[in-house]
Amino acid sequence: MGNAYPASSNHGQRSGSSSVHDDADTGWDEEADTERAALREENARLRALVVQLSTLVLRNVVDQNSQPQLMPVRPPRFD
């Protein structure tokens, strides 16, 4: 039983029936390109969400720091 995946040094020794594999590879390449484009679009959407979230967090931190700090007052205890 031979090796299912030839070593990289055997790259130049492929058989003449590569056209069958090329057709299958073309479909795979197109599918991979489509998936890659979808991942890039999702990555762009996620980056935009991170920017929005960061802006909200920074805005809240600035708002908290700009308000005067009040000491909490406990109600008197009547024992």
C-alpha cells in the first residue's frame, strides 16, 4: 500500500491525468474563495462592533469620571 500523499519532492512527477484533478480543484478553489470572502466580511462586521463597544465603554468611563464623586450616606440606625 502506497503513501496517499506524495512527498513534496515528488511534485514534478505527477501523472498525466491531472486534468481530472484540476476540475475538482477548481470547484474547491472557488468554494474556498467564497468562504474566505465570507470570513472577511464577518471579520469586518466584528471589528465594527468592537469599535462601537469600545466607544460606549470609553464614553461611560468619561461620564463617570466627570460627575462629582458623592459619598454614600447610610440611613441612621435606631436601636
